[in-house]
Amino acid sequence: MFSQYWAIMRREIRYMWRDKSMRTILLFVPLLGLFLFAGVYGSQQLDHITTAIVDLDKSSASRQLIDGLENAQHLQVVAYPDTYDRLEELIEKGRVVIPEHYGRDMALHYQARVAVFIDGTNMAYATNAAGAVLAVTRTLGAEAGVKTLIARGITPGQAQEAYRSIEFREEAWFNPTLNYAYFLLLAFALNMWQQCCTLASCMNIIGENGLRSWLQIKASGISTFKLFFAKSLVQIGVFMLIVLPVYLIAFAVLKLPLASGWPALLLLTLVFTLSLHSLGTLMSSISRNAVNASRYGMIVALPSFVISGYTWPLEAMPQWFQPLAWLLPQTWFFQGINYLTFKNPGWEFTGHYLLALGLMTVICYSAAALFTRGVKVPRRLRGD
């Protein structure tokens, strides 16, 4: 019995290796994606955000504000236009306008307003620019408030205590430096990996239905179960083998965080691989030809990363759409990867993800088996 399984597995390995395009996609695309995104996010944070400052006040107070902006960690002041019109000509990522009478209002302890215009076409730049300007203005605002209290007869110590009565301290956990590479690099590489695996698994059944070897297998008496069980073992093993170098480079070379450890990560990856392969097998079983199978696979694989809620929270998506997102194994996998890399939620928490992926695997394989029972050998291959 085992000799038949082994023969089918060797045959599947041979077929997968012979297909040069599929071999190249499976072996090199995930690694290529990892190195590509490592280069893109190599800086880890956004610095030198181009900034222009319009000073309409020309006072010592406005000069102090400009000094603070010039020394801000993420900003790079490159222009000092004199008017709004000139500012519009120099539109860049971040812009600050110091209004007229800014110094007078500060001296008289009035509320001073500073206009900050952020280019919202790039959300990453906009968020970092707004944060950098906010840090400067918050500091200057606190200093101005203390001076106002002192001017009203309150001692310097009491004035400082008044502003310290409620102290908000911001501290990022799990990704303290808010490193873009930690958040996106591995996820993007795994997204390319899952797309390649989906494409390959979509050929699991329809690929056999278009080969003359189908007649040979039927003639040999090998059951359909044995055939696709052995084929699936090979494909799942190949999928796991090609993701291991991605993990090794990500965690050992690029030093990305892995809070939960290797056992939980590999187990989640294996169960996800099973569910992903079962979904591809199901699409393969309902396809009329290999082209349609590939199309079905890409329809699911391409948008699944965005739908998974990794880059945009699921809670922010429409209420009716959220349950649909959880029907895809990619949602469970990428949500789980986020927890396992940054946190260590424990096996009780991880078990829910494993159970959901396991149920998807059983359902998709069972449905594929029902469709496969009705598969008929094409007349052109029967020889009649």
C-alpha cells in the first residue's frame, strides 16, 4: 500500500520540478519579496520630512517656534516662504504657518493659533509630520502656560505643579520604536508566499484531469483518495519548505521580532498551509480548466491580504463585511502572525485560530472530494 503512495509522491515531485515557471515562482518569489520589502522598509522610520515654514510675525516668539521645528526629529525645514501664495508653490509633505501677532499674543498670554497644513496624499508622511509638529507645539504650549501662571502671581514651583497635575506619558508596547519594517516586512513576504501557494494548489485536481496519466492511474486501480492524498502531501511539504528560508532570514538575519517562539509560529503556518491548500483544491475541483482554476485562485489570493485586516482594521470595515472576511483562511493567518510576532498570547488564545483553520480545511477538502467524485475523463483522453 505504501509503495503506491510513495510512487505517486515521487511522480508529483517530478511534475512540480519539471514545470519551470511554477518551480521559479515557488522557490524565488517569496524570497524575492522578502528582500524587496527589506530594501523598501530598510530605514525603519520616516525622517527628513520636507517642511516649509511661513513666519508672518517675525518676532522672538516665532523664532523660538521655528527653532523647535528645525530641531524636530523627523522634520527637515527646507524653505521659508513669505506668503501663502509662495507656500502653495512649494507644497511638500508638511507646512507650518505662524500667523501675524503670534508674538504679541504670546506676550499678552492670549491664545495663539498656529496653522499646520499636512499633505494628506501620503498617510505615512502625514501621520509622522503631524506627530512631529505636535511634539514641538505641545512643549512650547506647556512653557507658555507656566509663564502665564507666573505672570499672574503664582510661584514657578506651583505653576509647574499645575501643569504636571495630569501627566500623560506615551509609551508604545511590543513595537516601541514603531518600526515600519517590523510591522510590514514579514507580512508582505508571506502575502506573496500565500499567493504562490494558492496558484499551485489550484492545479491539484484540474491538472490531473488534463493529463494522459489520468488514464494510467485509473487503469492501475489506484483510488482517487490515494492519488490526491499523496499529491497533497507533496504539495503541502513543498509549501512549508519554501516558507522556512523566509522565516530564517526574517528572524535570524533581519532580526525581526518573534515573541511567541518557533513552535507556535510553525504550527500556525502548517495549519494555515493545510487550509490554504484545501481551498485551492476546492477551486481546482470546480474549475473546467487550468486557466479558470488560476483565475479563481488569484481572485481569492490577491485581495485576501487587504481583507484580512492586517493593514486596515477589520473593525473599521462595514459591519456586514466583517463576517465574510473571517471566512478566508488568510484572515486568521495574518491576524495570528501579528499576535505571534509581537506578543505571546499563549496556546489557549492561539488554539482558536488553529481550530478555525482546521475546520476550514475539513470543509474544503470534503467539498472538493464530493466534486471530484463526479469528474470524468475528457473524451479526447479516453481514446474513443
